Amino acid sequence: MTDLNCDELVELVTGYLDGALDDETERRVADHLAGCDGCTTYVDQVRQTIATLGSSAADVELTDEARNALLAAFREPPG
Amino acid sequence: MREPPELPPDAELVARLRARDDAAFGLVLDAWSGGMARVARSIVSTHASADEVVQDAWLAVIQGVSRFEGRSSLKTWVYRILVNTAKRRALREGRQISWSPVAGEDDTPTVDPARFGGPGDRFPGHWVAFPAPWPSPEQDMLAGEVLARVEAALAELPERQRVVITLRDLEGYGSDEVSSILEISAANQRVLLHRARAFVRGKLEEYFLASASEVGTEVSQ
């Protein structure tokens, strides 16, 4: 088993956060992170990015007009 | 990420929709239309056409609910109709959207190779300089500016990456649900998500580095 390099680790982050890596690769990622501050920071920043994306979802609502039109279409018997 | 309001279980919801219970339809309209609009915006060119896509998708749901077979959740089925409606709309706007990663999308580096040591360096493949830590969210006085950067970064992504990151990270769907909504493999959606997240992270890094150096300049003056 060879050690991962940082440039390999950064390409495994998404699989790692999804729990989608095979056991062996996941262990290599965890081992690397345990000894590498740079990659630990990188993974933290990916997590922060995800959290920021989560809070960036704009509030969007149907207009009353659209809502009423859809409810009317729903009440109409099909066909 | 928003907590979805409590809805009745699918079996009950579907039965009520088929029985033309408009209270049930009102529930799903209010619960899902916002998320549907955000996803539609990630595919079509304007907010106005996204709104139309959402309405057209609901009309298709009204027409099709009697044919819903329950092979996925109702919400996944509705979102699949939404995505297909939006794709057709994008096609009419002159853009063909394929969910498959294009050449290079799954094997080119997502972090600039110059950030890592080369073969002749002391530590090949390792960070030349560690990524600079970012301000913690509590410290960050410019949250609105950060969100604006995120929005700008999303706008720059290819559609297929933007749709996946919108479903995963704005709407909070898991990898299986996103694969099911887009009818692509879990591996495909992960490739797209990976590139999209790396791109947005890179844009935030640029922003934080630039604002740190501005603060540094102010302090030294």
C-alpha cells in the first residue's frame, strides 16, 4: 500500500465525504488527513463551501396568480 | 438548507391527489415549488422562464399522477418531470444539455497542479504551500458578499455541473436521489459534483485571499 499524495487526495474528497470510497481507499484518505494539515484545511474548506452553498438557496415562491391557476387546473377533471 | 414541511406519506398523498383533493395539492405546491424553481433556474436562462417551467411541470404532474407507479418517491418523480421540462425549454432556447461528463471532466485536476511539488521537488505531489485558512463563519463580517461570490461562481459553471450541485448542496438531496432525478449513474453525478464544488471552493479561496490582503494593506497604512 502506497501513501497518497496531496494532489491525489484533493480528487478523492467528494467520494470521501459521500462515503463512496472502497474501504482501502477510505483508509488511505483518513491516514493521509491524520498527518497532513494542508489537506485537512482543504477538506474543511470543501465542507465550508457546502455549508455556504446550503445557505445560499434563494427564497422563491409561486406567485398567487400561478398558484391559483394551478389549483384551478387541478380541480378540472382531466381529459 | 431548508427543512421540508411535514407532508403525509407518499401512499396517502398519491391517493389524495388522484382523488382530486386540492388541499393535498396545495401542500405539495407550497412545499416543493421553491426548490423546483431553484433547480429550474440552474437549467434555463431566466427566472421568468424558470417560473414557467415550474408551472408546466406541475401541469404535467396533474396530468400524469394517475400513471405514477411508485418506483421512486413522489417528490423524485415530480423533480424528474421538472428537470425534463426544463431541459426541453433549454433546447428551445438553443442549448442542448447532456448530463454526461464531457472529455476531460473526469480526469483533469480540479486544483491547479502548480500548487503541488513537481517530480524534481523535495515533496512531489504535496502542497508547495498549504491552503490559507479561511475566516470562520462567525468572524466573517461579509457574509452577504460571500453569498454573492457563491452565486457568481454557480453562474459560471456548465449547466450539468450547476444542476447537480444545486440538487446536492442547495436542495440537500443525497447522491442516490440526484442520480434518480437526473437518470444518471451515481459515479457520473459524483464527477460533476466534484468539479462543481472544487470550482466554487476555488472562487471562495480567491475571494478570501483578496480580502485578507486588503485588510493587510489597511493595517499597514
